[in-house]
Amino acid sequence: MNPAAWDDLIAGLPGAHLLQSAEWGDFKAQYGWRPYHCHWLADGRMLEGPADLPAGVPAGLPAGVQVQAAALVLQRRIAPRGFPLSWSMLYAPKGPLLDWSDFTLRQRVLADLQSLARRKGAILVKIDPDVSLGSGVPNTPDEQPDPLGQEVAHELLASGWRYSAEQVQFRNSVLLDLRRSEDELLAAMKQKTRYNIRLAERKGVSIRPGGPGDLEALYRMYAETSLRDGFVIREGGYYLALWERFLAAGLAETLVAEFEGQPVAGMLLFHFAGRAYFLHGMSRSEHREKMPGYLLMWAAIRRSRELHCHTFDLWGAPETFAEGDPLWGVYRFKEGFNGKVVRTLGAYDYPVNPTAYRLFTSLLPRLLEVMRRRGRQAAAQTLST
């Protein structure tokens, strides 16, 4: 499907997300995934692409045809090398997109995804839509449960879906409402956060827009950040290809914080359908006391407003809101900007082949550890060259 047509199609649907964009599907196709562009018409039919459109509808965006739901669905072989069976899985990252309060529609979409998995020979289908279970930190006055999310979670379990042991995306995040003036956004921040923004300015930190020529240096900085902060990243070619593609598509920008002409922090600011995303941030160990990350985030907030985004997704909050959670330190930084914590369903799997699914999930932890070890080695090698 034409990328612009697909992006236009999903942009108007509830929950439209960067990871459901055509660009994301095309990028993942470089790494062993096959994308399917599924959409549901008002008459109940599920279509997989322009070849399935009704007679008389031009290829691309189906003008005049009402689309009620959509899902970029990715398929990939998951069997280990040498394994005699041809296992594969389907995954709709941050999808499917629909009005989840429509009981009939959500039942139809979930049933069709199960049928699609059977037709494609997959042993499971995974979804992780942005359906809210509630907002605010649990067990605080700000906590607000979302009855719809609780209802959907109950239905999924009752109809054979299983809460996934492999949460590909962060289940929780911090969202900042950008439909306020800069003065209002600053006033809402914690006092220490405002202080650190001004401190960075006083200490001589500056922010400039980056470009393709900065990507190699940003990846080296990202590798340094991952080793320092203890999270695992992929090899450099993956990020460089991702960043280059989204920069070229006009769906990402780079921001670089400098001190005395030297980069000390950076970020890739993604945006899609009125929402900005802080997916990848990086910093050097040197000059961290000058708080470049705070000034960088403020620059990203201001730039997101210039891009007419209504929401800034700070991308990732703890699974459990306690100091032992790996994301606790990052969350404390994000918390200072006074965004709203949103807790979502997370990933659910439908085991099309229960026996194969049980065997796969028993092997998965070992496979993931191999991938993490390779990621740590790649990051260390980057910094040693």
C-alpha cells in the first residue's frame, strides 16, 4: 500500500500510533518482518490491502469508503536455526486501532486477527493496543482506573488471549498535554526541573537541530548511555537505518545539546498524527552536572508544539512504581515535567497452536538473553573503535 495513503487512513482512527505507520512496516521489512495492512470497513469486511478493495475503489486510500478499524500486522519466522518446523508469529505493534468502546467492532477485529493468523500459518498473534487501564501512579490520590480497559482485559482472558510474558513495548508511559502555552507548561513543572533547565542555559549548554550527519555520533553516544545506565540496545546499523528512514520521511528530527561546541546529549524526536515521541535519548558522562538533558527535553517540548502535536509521549514508565524498577531513575526525570502517567493493557498473545506456543515461550527467555548479550557486546565494541 502507498505509504501516504496508509498513514492518511490510520491518522483519523482512535489511537493512531507511530508504530502503526507505513514507514514502520517498511522499516521492519528490512529485518525479517512481512507487513500486512489490514483494515475493516463499516460493512464488517476485513481487507488486507489495495488488492482487496471493493470494485470501483482506486488503489491507495479508499476514498468514500468508511474504515472503522485498522492494523499494521507484522509476520516473522520465529523458529530457531535448524528447527524442523516453520514457526512464525503475527504482531500488531500498538494496534489494532479502533474505538475500543464499540463491543461489536472489537470482537470482530479480534476474531479476524485470529483467523488471519491461522491463514498465515502463525502459531500466535500478539497485540498491544494503547487501551488505558487507568491514569496516575497506583495507590496515590492521582490514580484513576479506566473501566473500559478493565473490561477489555477481562474479555481478552475470557476468550483465550493470554497476558504476554514478552512485553515488546513499554506498557506504561508519561504523556504531556501540549495544548497549553509555554508559560503554562513551565509553570506546571516541578520547581527543580525548571531550575535545571535554567541552570543548563546559565552553564552555557545550547541546543541545535541535527541532521543525517549527526547520526553516527548520536549512536556512539547512545551506546555509551546504554552501558552506563544498564539497558540493552541493538547493533548500530539498526538504529542508523531507522533514524535515516524516518528523517527522510519527515517523521523524525534530531536535537543535539552542546557545550563549548561539543555534543553532550541528543535525542530523536519522532512525530505522527498529532503526537510526538521521545523514543531514543542519549548523553555523554562528561558535563552531566550541567543538566543538558533538561534543556534538551524542554527544546523537544517546544519543537513538538511547533509541529502542531497535541501530545508528547515520553515513552516509558515503570512497570511497578518503586525504586527497584529499572525505569525508576528515568521516570523521576520525566516526572518533573508534570506529564500524566498512563497505564495500558500491555501485550496479549492468542495461541493459535497452544502446544507450539508453550514450547516457544519456554525457549524465549534463552533466545532473548542471547540477543541481549549480543547487544551489550555491540555497544561495547562501538565505544572501543
